[in-house]
Amino acid sequence: MRRSRLVSLAALTVLAGVVSAVEVRAAGMQAKATGFTRAGAALRVAFEIRDIFSERFRRVVEQGGTLYVRIEAELWESRSVWDRLVRPAAVSVARMNSNAMSRSLVLIDPFGEATAYRPYPGVVTVWADLAPVDRVEDNKTYYLHATLTVGTIAEGEINGVSQALFGGDSQSSGLGALGKFFFQRVLRLADYLDSTSSEVTGARVAGRQMKIERR
């Protein structure tokens, strides 16, 4: 009987640990795609991001730092056998920092448009590049898969090391320019000093619906 109680207690302890882990993940940043729009020759997608501002990210902003929102978005064609990737992932980056004069938090999207929020919003909306319009056919069905990462980057260190290795922009040519390009790409993809991520898979949508111009 005593052994049975011990086993039951151990099982409950493990279960509690699993539930706690789920709650921790659920309490973190969450994102979802909320719509598409046509902008000239490009398709864009809107993301609603919740619960960005953890205690550590608030400290970053309050100390004058910048938060970056990196969005890697893939568009897939839904097919009966093998789904098809319409094009390689489009990467867009937005940034957020505080404006002391207006006492607001300003989000600058990948296209340079600024939106002011009262600190600290529970939800922010960011638009990102998705695919060229001419790659999407009206009578086919598509869905989105994206990874959103919010974090900080040591910009000064990235630029300083890059210049030391490959020279300035005026010196960038041939193999040096190629090396500089790849070096900066790796840093921008991997060297977020403090970050959190969320993955999004959108609902299936007809191509013609994605092309309706709306903001």
C-alpha cells in the first residue's frame, strides 16, 4: 500500500511538472496571421503579436534599447499530394523603441511606417513581406508558415567586427564583398542576444482572396 502511494505521488509530481512546462510556454509570446494585402507587385501579411513585453524586454526599452521583430514567412501551395513552397522564405525586420518626448512606444515596420503605442501594449500588429503577386494564382489554395523572433542585437559589435574583417563599404568588392554579405547575414539570423520566438501556420486561403487590397 505504501509503495502504491509513493508511485502515485511520483506520477502526480511528473504530471505537475508537465503542466507547469505547458503553462510556461503558453504564457510566452504568441502570434497569429490576421490578413493579407496587395501592395503593388508584392503580397504582404499582417501578424498580431501578443505578450511581447516580458520583464526583461521592458527593461531593454526603458534603458533606451531597441527590440527587433524578425519575421521569416513562407507561402505554401496546398496540394493533394505534396505541398509546394511558392518561394524561399521572405525575411522582414521591424523595430521598437521608446519615445521620451511623447512617452510612447514606437514600432517601425519593415516598410518604414511608424505606429505609436502606449507602454506596454498587450498586442501589436506588424506587416511583413510574403511573396510576389505574380507567384500566386487565383484558383489555387495557399497557406502561410512563419517564425517570428523578438530580441536584441549588439549592432555596434556586428558592424565593428564586419568592418575589421572585410573593410568598409568603399572597399567591398569581389570576395571581400561576398564574405561581408554572408557574414552579416549569419549574424543577423543567429546573433540575437536575448530572444523569444513563436511559430505560425495560417489557415488555407484562395489566391484571389489574398490579392484583395486592404490594410
